[in-house]
Amino acid sequence: MPILKVENIKKSFGPLEVLKQISFEVNKNDVIAVIGPSGSGKSTMLRSLVHLEELDGGSISVNGNYIVKDGIYSKPQQLKEITSEMGMVFQHFNLFPHLTVVENLELAPKLLKKGSAEQTRELSMELLSKVGLSDKADVLPSKLSGGQKQRVAIARALMRKPEVLLFDEPTSALDPELTGEVLRVMKDLAQEDMTMVVVTHEMEFAKEVANKAIFMDKGEIVESGSPVDLLSNPQMERTKAFLYRTLSK
Amino acid sequence: MSIDYFISILIPMLEGARATVLLFLIAIIVSIPLGFLLTLIVRSSIKPLAYLANTYIYLMRGTPLLLQLLFIVFGLPLIPVIGEYLVLDRFTAACLGFILNYAAYFAEIFRGGLLAIDKGQFEAAKVLGLNRWQTMRKVVFPQMFRIALPAVANESVTLVKDTALLYAVAVPELLHFAQTAVNRDFTITPFLLAGVIYLIITLCLTLFFKWLERRLRFD
């Protein structure tokens, strides 16, 4: 059974249909790269998975539990429990600027009373070391580079031990020389069998790390399949045009 | 001019400065939390309450503080029937006027601070599982206060100077004693001295807020 199942989701902003009947599945250990031009609805799609966007129709379920079924959302408490299976990493990091790195990681577990203070500290230090930032634990985010901020954000998302980790253009706000360190952390996660859905413009990353790629345009999934096939040998005109534009840049 | 004269006017003026500082402290200590509360009410989902709070802020910011002070001190007792119960000690009445007025300004300042917070902060908190109140308490308010701090500092300096309005409702404070001495002795010294005392108070305040801003810096 897939971990995450998305069926015919729809959303409009006024007259603009940003998601038109999108369906796909995420299985355990999948790394799915979602690519497409800006305005194609890929971020909206990803954000709707954790209820940052309200859908007009369709269903999303995690391990068989519905976040939304045929456009009707579950009760808030249930919704919260189901979405807690997912972590999210944002384009602009969204670290809490008034808290140190380790406080950023521990705020939610402490407020939600998940485990003892010692357990939380142990986990936060373990995750900081995993993203290579043990020495930055007591530093404020403003003292970090963009790449370091994003690695902290990844560690923060991992604190809940999510079943699926969602990335919304995690390297788009970074200087080119800083994308490598973030992609490396993501690659490590993939190797540890983390299930991930990544909205990205990094074609090399998609080819190298993802096991499935989805191409979206104008609110639809135009084409999906193995990243190498999709990127090297696209079948659809729109995919070809997009890749041609992207690669010729 | 003799040192003796200088001291003879300085003592009552320091006495007056005490009233000035006392009014300032009472007004700021009560109006900041009250202003914060107003901000919360303005943003609350209970629409009639939000509407009331907005009207209140509009009234307080839309009319002169001097008029409000005169209204509370001299106006309230003139109201038929209940007026006689509304005769307050003048200093108390003045405190009330300043608190009510400044709370409205602080509410606007805090609202500005809230609007300046990136919506990504709310989204990150939501995705991490924080509820609305946890998000406000741990993520939003600390940032809001920090963002609002320079404006709060500015408003506080204005408050110090506005205490001179007590002159109009005949509460003895710094300016009152200066004016009395000028009238009596026909010399400009008391005005200069009053100016210096105001400057010292605002300087202390400015330094305090600069220190606070540095301490709470996170950007």
C-alpha cells in the first residue's frame, strides 16, 4: 500500500485553475522529483499535502487515513495527527529568527511534550551532526549562510521522525555555490531510505537521486516515469519544450 | 545669579519632575500591556469585539490628548446624575487619560509588528504541529515585540514630553513649577532648567531602549 495517495485533487484561485485533477502515489522509500515551469502548480500541490493550501476537491490519504476525502476535510485533531507524519522544508527556510539553532529544533517537541528533555536534546544533537552543524547549535540563524540555514531546516523537519519529507524548492533561494551542501544532505537521506517528495529545478539531482520524476505544467501532470527516461527521452511536447528551455539556459 | 537661587528653584522643580516621572511610569507600565491586549482583540475572530476595539483606537487617535484629559478631569463630573461619582483625584484622572490614549497608540504599533512577520513563520509553526496559541506565544509575539521596539521607544519619548499637558489640568509637575518660578522671578532660567531635566529623562530612556534593542537583536 502506498504511504501517500493523492487522487484527483483540484484547486482554483478565483478563475485560475492551479490544480486540475492531479493523482499520484508515493511508496515507501520513493524519492519523487516534481519538476515543471513556475506557475505550474507544483508548489501548491506540495503545500496541499500538509494542509497549507485548502483544496476544492479530491482526496489525500496517508497510510490509508484521509486528510481530505472527495473535497471534505477530516476534523482538525485528526488532520493534525495525519499531517504530523509529514515534514516540510521550505524554499525560504522559515527558521525562527529569535531562537538559536538548537532551540529551532526543540521548540515543537518541547511544546508538544514529545519525549523527555534529554531524549529531545539527544535527537537534536544527533540530527545537527547528521547535517554537519553540531558546532552551530547555539548560534542564531542570522549568523548562518543560506546553505547552513536550509540544513538546519531539514534537521528541524526530521525531529518529528516523519514518514515522508516534502521539499519545496529547497535550493532555489540559495547562491549556486551553496546548493551542493544541501543536495548532499538530501542525497544522504535518500540513501537512508527516507521517503521524499522534492519540488526542484535541479535536474542533475533528479536524475541522480530520484527514482521517479513527475513533470507538471498548467496544473496537470503531463508526464511521469523514471527520471532518466523523463529527462533524457521525454514523450510529450510540453515536457520537451520545458526541458529544452531549461537546459539551453 | 547665585547658587542659592538656583537651588531654591531646582528643589520644587525636581519635586515636579517626580510627578512627571511617576506619571510616565504608570502610563507606560499599564498602557503597553493594554495596547497589546487591544491588538489581540482587533485581530480576534469575534467580530463585534474587534469592531469595538477599532472604534476605540480611532477615537483615541483621532482626537487631541489635551481634549481627552480635559474631558476626564473637568468633563466627566458634569455628566448628569453619575457625574458626582466621577470626580477623580486630578493626578489619577490624568493617569487614566494617558493610559487610555497611549494604549491605542501602542495597539497600532504592535499591529504593525504583527504585520511585519513573514507568513512563512506561521506555516513553519503549523507544519511542525504547533497550535494557534503556541504559535503566537512562542513564535509570533517574541518577534512582534522585537520589531515594534524602535517604535515603542519613540512613543515613550513622546509620552515623557506629553506629560507637560498636566499643566493644563493643574496637576503640579515639572513644567508647572518652572512656569511658577518664571512668573514670580522674572527670569528665563527655570525654563532652561526644565528643558535640561526633560532632556536628561529622555536621554536615560533612549539609552535604556538602545540597550534593550541590542540585547534582543536577532537579525
